[in-house]
Amino acid sequence: RKENSPYFFNNENYFIRTLLNKDHLILQSQKNKNIIYVSYHSDKDPLTPANFKQQTMQILKILGYDVSLNLIDENKIDGKFIKNLDHGCGIPDKALFRKELPLMLEKLQKRKS
């Protein structure tokens, strides 16, 4: 470990990137619950097991967030939006935003009124 290196990755850098950092999640939930989490996850994801994603979303739900987990199997592959069961399901970013952003904005707008 070369702490003087510009590429040194210290513990603070690691902790901020750890999705299930308990202290970070608690602090985040105290500061702002006005966050919507939408996730699409393949039940055959070779990089991240589906149960890990399910547990992550359950923790976020317990903390009071609006969460939506779309667990993808073979039956949901349509060739346009969901293209495969790899990590990311082959979902194009543009298509994801086109589908989910209006719904998120509508939810956020209702919360303001």
C-alpha cells in the first residue's frame, strides 16, 4: 500500500462505494427518503446473485424507500427492452429511462403536493 500514490484507494473510498454500508445507509435514510429505487435483475445474473439484489432491495424498503425490483427470467425476454439474462439484461439505458423516468417523476410530483 502506497498511501502517497495518487491511485491509493483508502478505506473512506471503499466505504462510500459499498452499497450495504450500514452506517452510510442509516445516514442516507435520515437525510433523504425521497429516493426511488428501481432495479431490473436477471435471475441468472453471472456477476451478482439474485438473492443479493433481493436482500439489498429489502433493506432499502425497511429503511423507508420506495423500491421496485423486477426479477427477470426467460419469459420476460422480449428482444427490445429485455434482451438477455446477462448482467444488465441487455437493457439499453435510453429505453430504461424512457420507461422508468416518467413514472419516477410522477411519484415525486405527487409527494410535493
